[in-house]
Amino acid sequence: MKLNKNFCAALALAIAPLSSPALADTDAAAVVKHYAEVAHAKYEDSLITAKALDKAIDAFLKTPNDETLKAAKDAWLAARVPYQQTEVYRFGNPIVDDWEGKVNAWPLDEGLIDYVDASYGAESDENALYVANVIANKTIKIDGKDIDASKLTPEFLSGTLQEAGGVEANVATGYHAIEFLLWGQDLNGTGPGAGSRPATDYDLKNCTHGNCDRRAQYLKSVSTLLVSDLQEMTDNWVADGAATKNVEADPKAGLVAILTGMGSLSYGELAGERMKLGLLLHDPEEEHDCFSDNTYNSHLNDAIGIAAAYTGEYTRVDGTKLTGPSLHDLVAAKDKALDTEVAGKLKTTLDAMHAMAKRGETVEKYDQMIAEGNKDGNAAVQAAVDGLVDQTKSIQRVIAALDVGTVQLEGSDSLDKPDAVFQ
């Protein structure tokens, strides 16, 4: 995921020490410990659902038809739910940020991977590999050198093709590469409809669009990578894992990690880059799950993850409910009115997100909601943006109330300098 490094002044917080006593280390330690335990559960659930997706892909590749393709798509949609709820662990945890691009980088220039419609264009000034189509070509040129692409192995995808040429849009791995390979391009603009890749794109006996064997190899390799990458992050959050040790080393710094993730995802990333930018541009390309039209669900689950980082609550994919010491407990003990304020604003945001998701299921998909002239659709998205921005203000107040020191939250031109978006 590309990160906007323009930190707006309003969100670059240097909180002066308050006159009240500092937070007890033991209380903070308990909150941070539970935060790490929930992280492990969420990444483990992401791993579990990714393994189910991998099995569904195996079944599809063995018998490629409409039924097995739908099952693979359904497994992908299910896998997105727990993963999106982990995104609140970004921004405040370097181990997560250094790794995240392998699994959820977006947007991607899909012409790098496979065939695209003529409307996509034939070249890009920013990306020499814009239409490299590695599935169709066993040799591609990277930085002026011929590269052997005859074997589309996990190692080749992750070590050579991912961000090839130093271009972030050359996304070769992760959820969105799989999404594109299952759905294909969404060529409907702001009209109804998602991608409509035929199952026969993988049928070795009745192949459409050529290279069905290589397309199948790519899909299997990228699915294998997703499982292994999620295993890596799950291991990082076990009790003695690197991420857990890092966040628990200093309880106050651990609280900063929690609050940084909540505030940065709320404001700069979700409200700004993923939502407001699309509203400003009315561009269907500005949707996170653009091939599957699943964007409203991804945004909703991000918001659920933000709220869970405050409450310490999480329901696992098997129905197990996790609860424990949380920011909610710390804030309520120090300032009950502020805790009530935060809880209310988190609920307002979730209500708006649920309303947007319901609209996505019953009225129109996200790319249609952000279309120019769609007053009601735009309003549904804007309500969620407003909720995210408003809850960030309360997160700022929590930072001050808990006296945790300097916290810097991610900004976004889309919110801070909207005129710059059109320059």
C-alpha cells in the first residue's frame, strides 16, 4: 500500500506532559499484552482463511468451471474479512509496515500480470512494465535487461516481479493479484458489474485467452505466497515473537503503537487515501477491491478493526470471542466522559460503514457510489468519511489524556489539501 507521507499540522501531535500522574506501567502492560494476543488471533484467522482459499484454488485449477471458480471467489471474499481487521496494526508497528506490501499492496498495474482490454492502453510513462504480461511472455525486460520468466514460481514472483523496476504499481503478489486472476478486469466504469473472467481461462483443454497453463501456475504460486507470508506474520505475534516483543518492550511505547495505528488508519489512510480521494475524483479505479467490487466490505472491516483496538474485543472465525484489558478501560478510569465520547464516535462511524455496506449489497457497488452525480451514493461514502475524521479528533484527545508523549498520525492531501489532488 502506498503511504501518503504528508503529515498535516493538525495531526502531527506533540503532546506536552500533563499535570496528572503518568499511567501506571502495569495497566499499560496489560493492555499492550492483550493487544498483541488479539493481533496473533487476527493474523492466525487470516492464515486459516488463506489456507481455505488455497484449497479452493487447488479445486478450481483441477476442475475449472463456473462452480469451482465461484467457490474460489467466495473463499477470497471470506479471507478478506479477518485480514482487513488487522490493518489497524499498521503504522505503529514497523514489522507490520515492512511486510504489509507483500500481501495488500494496491493499486496494481494488472497489465504486468496478464492480458488486459485495449482500453487499458499500451504504455505508461511511469511504468515500463505496464503491459509486460508475464503470463504470456517467458522473457521480460526489467531495467533494460532480459529476465527469464519461464517459471512463474513463488520465488520469481516475490523476488523478481514484485515492484519490478522499483515501481510500486508493479504488484505481483498478495490478495489483489489473486483477486485480479480470479475476477479479471472490471471494465464497467461506474456502471454495474465487477470483473468477469471466464473459468476457461484456466481450462487446459478448452483454453481462452491463451497461456492457461502459465496462468494456473501464477495463480497457484501467488496463493502459496499469501499463505507463507501470513504464516510469517502470525509467527511474529506469538508470545515470544518479534512483533510481540517489540510492542511489549515499553508499555507506554506500546500504547503509542495502538493509538498511531488507530489514528493513522482512521484519518490519512482510510478516510483520506481510500475514500475521500475517490469521492473527489469520482474515479472507479479508486476502490480498494476494484476487481471484485468488494470495497465496501473492506472499508467496513477496517473500521471494525479500529474499534476493536479500542475495546479489546474480537470474534474469531470459529466464533470464539476475545476480550481483555483495553484502551477503553484506561480511558474510562481517567476520564469517563472521554471514554463515552470515543465509544459514541466509533459507533457513529460503524453505523455509517454498515449503512454503506448494506447499500453495496442492495443498491449499488462502491464504484457506483462514488460516481459523479450520484448524490445519494456520494453521501453514503461521505458519511463514513466524516465519521472517521471525527473519531480521529477523539483519538487525539485520548493521546493527550493518557499522556503518552509525541504521536504522529498519517495525513492525506485528499483531506488536508484537496485542491492539490487536481494539480
